[in-house]
Amino acid sequence: MKIHRALAGTIAALLVLQSAANALSLQDLDTIKTPGFRAGRTEFHPYYKLAETYDSNIYLVPRDQANGARVGGGVLGSWITRNTLGLAVKQPIGKLQTLAAGYEFNSDLYSQQSSVNNNTSQDAALGYNYKGAHGIGLSFDDYYQNTTDPAFSELVQRQRRWRNRFNAAATYGPEHGRLIAGIDYTNQVDKYLNPAFAQALNHNTNRFGGKLGYKVQPKTNVYGAYHHEIIHYPIPAALDKNNRSEQFDAGIEGQLLQKVFGQVQTGFVYRRYNQDAVPTTSRITRNWTVGTAVTWVPTIHSTVELDLRRGLQESSDAIDRFYIFNDAFIRAKHKLPWKLTAGVFAGVSVNKYSEAQNTGGLTAVRRDDIYQEGATLSYDIKEWITTGLEYQHRERNSIFTGQFNYDDHRTTVSLALKY
């Protein structure tokens, strides 16, 4: 039972980070500058990356104690060889429409306890974009991910899951007009193959709404937005996690200052659950939200990115139906002479759970503080060949019980070919 709970906690902490790191973005295809090759008007851009990483704590568990006590499989370091093979495709349709597609395959090979940890993942994306007259735009995209969550020990297998997310949007924003408007819809399906995790984690999310704004400057909009979200768990054992949310947001987007671009947004979410989890649990939660991502470009060689996020995240815990995440992340990059690019990054996440629970004789409301920082250095051998070096440190302190704590160091060298 303890192993199951700790594994669930590890999964909950990594779900957002892992999906963000592995996501194959169709928007990135618009910035491809490598040569590629063509068949008619269709562009093909294959790529390959080899990365060799040393991870000091592959199971993300607390330090082994002097008395011999340890959590899960204990602290174990391993070399990880990752091979990534992908293909991006762009197909213009006239002057107003574009089709884009991408596929990526990853293979991870571990030097330690490979029978448990070796794994593969796949990502696929397909999208359509239309930009017409009078500022009318339409877009559709579908993203599929098949991956595994980390193992917790040499005795507990990785948990394979898949996710499919479909988005549709229609926008209105004439170049010389002041009014902007848009409507959007998202459907996301999350499924685990292991029946034990499927009962607690499989769910469908439907979100729809729109926004209305005004151009205060040619490249700057202020806006208000409303979205309705429905989260449904099909397994009867998890029906108490079904909920509906109303979210209201306001913000400013576009060119915020002379050299600052992005979005600053804040809002409020009202969520109501269909039924009580326990007699003392409220069906209603009200929370402040933040969705901010800005980029500062002080010089043509430097960029600084800042992300601030606050909102509700579905929980894998048996007691808590959700937790409130508070994320702050900053990254800076600078292009040096000799085709070198250096970067540094740092971030902090504070996850606050909703209900008190008892683990290891302690009853409290769980809170996880996660810190990460690191540095990168890359060298462009050619326009399409890049080598890189990255160091990352991650640490989690759980103000609840020490079994969720971890300290992890990752050092990676890589070679990427993007044609």
C-alpha cells in the first residue's frame, strides 16, 4: 500500500513536467529554418538526437537512512541513453491554409535495472490552420502521446499511459480593427493500461468557451475570457471526482513593452463536484488562477523568459481529488561568439493538496515544494548539427512526510541533427 501511494505521489508531481517536456508542438513547425527537402510544395524535416544522461536518483526517492531504512528501491544512479527520431511535415494549401504533421519516437536505455526502466514513447500531431480575410481564422489540431510514468523501484514496473488532446478554435481580429473575439473547444482523454491506476486516474476533459478583447495598440490586446470545463471519470470507483468548473480570466497579450512580448493573465475558477468524497468534504472550491508567460528580448543575442502559473490539477491521491499548483519558472539564453549559446534556468513549484490525511502516523494537509535549477551550453557545428551540455538539479520537500522527498542531479551531453 505504501509503495502504491508513493508511486502515485511521484506520478502526480511529474505529470505536468513530463507532458510539457515531451509535447510535440505543431506551432514549432512554423519556425523551422533548416534545409529539409521538398516533394512538390510539401516540406519534410527529419531529425535525430542522441542524448547521454547520468541521473543520480532515477526512482526519485528520499536519501537512504543511516540505519538502513529506505523508500522504494532506494537511491540509485544510472546512465540513460536516449535515441530520438522524428519527422515534421508542412503542406501549404494555397496562400491561406496550412497542414502540418509530426511524429517522434523515443527510446530510453538504462545501465541499471534495465528490465524495469528501459522504455519507449511516441508522440504524433496533426494540425490545420486557416487565416482568411477580415481577420477570420480557424484552426484544428490533434496531439497523441503514448508514454510511461517512472518506476518507483526495481520491483514496481513503469506505468504506461496515453493521452489524446483535440483542439478547435475560431478567431476574429481584423488588422485595422479594434475588436477581437474567439471561441475554442478542447477534448482530452487520459488513460492508464494498468487497471489499478485506471480506476483512479482515467478521465475525460471537455473545455469550451471564448474571449472578447480590444486592441489598445496595433500589437497589444486587453481581453476577458470565460470557459466551462467538465471532467468525467468513467470508472464507478472514482465517480466522486467528477466535476464542473467555471473559469473567468482577464489579461493583456501581445507586445507588452518595447522589448517585452507575451501574456499576463489572472482569473478565478469555481469548481463543483457531483458528489461528496467523504461527509466532511465540500463539493465546492473557489480559487484564484494565474496564466502568465512573457519574453524579454534586451538584445538581438539575448532572451529572458518568465512563466507564472496557478490553478487546479487532478490528483492521483486516494484522499485528495485535486491540488493547487503554483509554478514560477525563469530561463535566460545568450548567443556567444564561436556559434555558442549559453543558458541558465530556475524554477519553483508549490503544490497544496485539499484534504488532511494520515501517513506514517502523521495527519496533515500535504504540501510539496519542488525546486529546480540548471545551466545549458550548445554549439552549432553546422546549421543542422548541434551539440549540447546540460546540468539540472531537482529537489522536492514534502511538508507532510519524508517519503515523498527527493534530491536529483542530471547531467546530459547530446548531439542533434535537424535537416
